[in-house]
Amino acid sequence: MKKQDLFLGLYILLPIIFLIVPVPTGLLDVFMILNISIALIILFTSLYSTEALSMSAFPTILLITTLFRMSLNVSSTRNILLSGYAGEVVATFGNFVGGGNLIVGVVIFLILIVIQFIVINKGSERVSEVTARFTLDAMPGKQMAIDADLNTGAITDAEAIERRQKIQDEATFFGAMDGATKYVKGDATAGLIITMINFVGGLILGVVMQGMEITEALQRYSILTIGDGLVSQIPSLLISLSTGILVTKVSKESDLGNVLLRQLFSIPKVLYIVGGTLAFLAFTPLPTIICLIYAILFIIAGRSIESVMEDTQIETEVDEEEESAEEIRRPENVVSLLQVDPIELEFGYGIIPLADVNQGGDLLDRVVMIRRQVALELGCVVPMIRLRDNIQLNPNQYVIKIKGVPVSEGEILFDHYMAMNPGYVEEEITGIPTFEPSFHLPAIWITESQRERAESLGYTVVDPPSIIATHLTEVVRKHLDELLTRQDVQNLINNIQEANTTLIADLVPKLLGVGEIQKVLQNLLREGISIRDLVTIFETLADNATMTRDTDVLTEYVRQSLKRAISNKYFPSNEMTSVVTLDPRIEQEIMGSVKQTEQGAYINLEPEKTQEILNSVKEEMEKMEDLGKNPIIVTSPIVRMYFKKLTSEQFDDLIVVSYNEIETDVELQSIGMVTV
């Protein structure tokens, strides 16, 4: 048998023996000192343990020590009643604590009982109960967090098992502590009852059986009773205090001593205020010298801590500078500088208030709404838009970059509004002439005082954040096809895969790769067609990919399957839509000039013929714009993609649709024809 097992067995067996066999007073003194020593060990171990689970056996320890203490109490009671003497420890506590005064001893004992029973015991019991409840309630959330970390690869299987076991141990420990605190409460109650029995029983035995005077019996047995109660209650108080410390322990970084010192004496300002307050109190009737000594000590301590903090801050700054310099020197870290943000919005220092939440700016919120709006409108997730100030720009200038390259810019006047004439306002308003950056429309900068008048006249008035947000939205829409990566396409596939397992299994990678699907989706986004209905798009690709893998041709099939969405976008219901058609002779010439290669098809028209076609397109577009109509050209399905390629370089905003992309109930009116 191991030594620790033997000691534990004796420690549990002895209380049972003490309850039956009388214990000599000398041996009783030995065990009482041992009881106090064990209580001190438990107290300081609880104080300096780093976390509650460091003493996971505390509920069992609480039970064993309570039994040992109660058995000593019974043995001392037996000796008091039999012989009127319970050893040197009991006598010393009774005489020393009370100072030889019976009334003082009784008062001190009662105060100790109140502190033990009402303050420490009651608080420890309540904290244990609440902690146990909260720990059990938090278990499902902690388990889910572990599962999430495990699924993302943040932790290994072994670490997950260890963390789950720790959560279970915490729940078991605090549940056991909730019940174990009842031992301490019962111990305090039993100690109070035993003390009353000692006092009353001792008086009766001393007067009736031993023939003592009432005053003599009162003096002897009251001192013995107080001594016995103190010897029992002081270890009980220490262990109750240990219970409270353990269940209220929250820091897992260091022991309680370090935590208390760091948290109470870490702010020099607090120590200065306390020192100043005590210095003021020194001039009141309070002891002047003591207040001044404490005031000086606190002020010196505050100055010392402040000096240490300054030195630490300087060392930290130096270390950070050295670390930054070292990071730059390392060649492998240059790779991080090569990363390019998909979308950037750089602005001068004059626009910073619009992006600073602390100054009431809402540009960040508008950027979030842009991503949401584009996702709903075009079915594509916009990459994170990075906002940063640039002192090299003019104060009111901003630049929009796509993949690190400036693609558009604008300039605003802070605290001004942009007023635009929608076309029917005849009365002019004074202001600073400018152009709206998104569509390059003529506009006027006006002041806050002119805003109401401009709106009453019919002007469209826009504030600077809205101007920037609208401009950024249009740029994102225009370049969204460039921003769609293979990873984005894979994420879109993953989003619908669970509900469309068969479709995805047939399409990817059996018929088309992710890169080919990416090109089809880019073709659609390039012309402003929403890819939100991915199921229809993928169904069409799966149906036609067996015949061709030409992404341009597949795009045309997809467009035809999305004709309801295209018609809804360009042709309002219950309204005649004006369009321009394409001369059949031009369609034949275009189809006759198409050359097929391994890299795809291209148009081999003569430059003169191409220019004539583009000139005719320009004339028809100008006619439609003069009428306030969107420039829409309708072609045959086989020609549409080639004609769009032919005109896209010069007329990026031209809408080209085929007859197969228009719903049968749409009413069209041809007001022109592209011809040569």
C-alpha cells in the first residue's frame, strides 16, 4: 500500500474511532493542531491555484475534513462534560481570545459564528449554485464551439477530446461544489448546537454532580465552551473561505495574488487620488501622522508604477519597431506585400469624416449595403471593399481601384449637395458647375441653405456619401465579371449543392470544369444579366454541354433559358418598348465572316465594313437617346454574340438581345434598323 493511501485511510478511520472511543487530552491537542494546519493548507492552495479545476477533489476534501472536525468536536465535548478539561489547545483558545474576560469571549465567539454562518457560508453556497447552473447552461454552446474549431482545422482530434473532457469536468466539479457547500453550512449549525450543549450540560454537571458554585461552574465551563467552539469554528471558517475563493475564481492566467496586485495597483491615477484623499483627511480630526504616512506611501507607489509603465511602453515601442524592421528585412515576408485588394476606395483627407463612424460618417454602412444590393440584383458576392485614406490625393478627391489599378475617380465638395436637372426643370439655380461622376451628367454643387429650394423646383439633390456610394456601385457592376474568381464560383456551387446533388454531380466536373462555368457566368455578368438563378443556369449547361464546350455558345443557351428575367429587365410589362433591329444582310455578312479556331470563334470583317456598321449603330443609338429610350438592338439568336463582340469595344452600354431571349407577350416597336 502506498503511503498516501495509508494516510488517507487513517484520516477517514480516525473520526469514526473518535466518535466511539474517548480520546486523551494530549492526543486531542495533537489532532486539533493538525486540523488547523490542514485548513490552512486548503486555504492557501485555493488562493494560489490557477483555476478551479486545479482542486477538482475539493468537494471530497470538504466532506472528509468536515467529518474529521466534527469528530474532534464530539471528543472535546466528551472530555469537557466528563472531567471539565479538554486539553491545552481548548483552554488556551478560551482564555487567550477572550482576554480572560467571559463577556468578551462570548461576544467574539458569537461574532465569529455570524461571520461564518451568514456571510461566508451563505455567499459561497449562492455562488456555487449560480456557477453550477451557468456552467451546465453553457455546455451545449462550448461543445458546438469545439466542433466548429475541429471542422475548420483549428484544433486536432486530441485537442478536441481534451477540451470536451475539461468542459465535462467543470460541469461535474461545480455541480459537486453546489452540494458540498451544504456540508459547511451544516457543520456551522452543528458547531453552534454542540457549543450550547457544552455550556448548558457543563453547568448542570458542575453544579449538580461536582458540587461547584454556580459562578465557578459558569467561569470554567463557559471558557471551555468558548475555547472548544473557537477551535472548531476557526478551521471551519478557513475552509468556508477556501470554498468561496475557489468558486469565485475566474482568472486562468495566474494565481490570485498576481491577479489582485495587477488589477488593484496597475493605475497610477487611482493611487494618486487615494493619496490625495488621505492627505486631505490628515487635516481632519483623524490621526494626522497615520493619514500622512499612508498618503505618502500611495503617492510614491503610484509614481513608481507610472515609471515602470513608461519604461515598459518605451521598451514595447522599441521592440515593435525592431520587429517591424526585422519583418521587412526578411525576404520571405515580401510576399505579403504582393497581395492586391480586389476593390479599393482611396480618398483624400477631406473625405475622412464621411468614413469615420466617430464623426457621424456612414460610408462604411453604405459599402455594406452596396455588397448586399449587388448580391440581390446580380446574384454574385462582391469581394470585400477596402477603404483607405491617401494623403497624395486632393483633399476632396477619391479614386476607385480594381485589383490595384485606378478605373474611375471623382471629386466632391464637403458640406455641399449635388443638384441635377432631370430634364424638365426650366428655372436655373446658382452653384458651382460640375459633372455627376457615375454617369457624367451635368450637375451643380449647392449649399445646405439652397437644398429645399432646389428640391421644390424639381432638381434631384444628392448628398456626398450617396454620390460616392452610387459611383462605387456602378463601378462594381461594370467590373463584376473581372472580380468573379474560380473560388467564388466554387462557393456558389457549394451553396446549391446540398439541395441539387444530382445536378452538380452530372455537371461538375463530368461535363464542365469550374473554369468553364466561370467563363459562362462572367459572360452573363459582363452584360448585366443576373446569375442568381444558378439552378436554371446549371440545368441549361448540363443539357447542352454534351453538344459543345464553347463557353460563348453555352452562354447563348443560358441567356435563352433566362429569357423571362431578361425580358423583365429590359422590356416593362404592359408597355410598348422601342427597339432597333439589325439588317438581315448585315447578319449574313457577319455570319459569313466568322472563323472557327481551337481558341474560339472570331469575326474577320473588312475594316471599312466594320466601321460602316459601327457608324450606323451610333446613329441609331443617338436617335433613341434623343427620344429618352434605352439603346436596345434585337438580332437573330445565331448572330447576337458576334454582333455584341463587334460593338462592345466602342459601345459598352449598348444592349443586344436576340428574339429567343424575349417573352412572347412583350410588345416591341421597331423605330430603326442598323444597315449600310
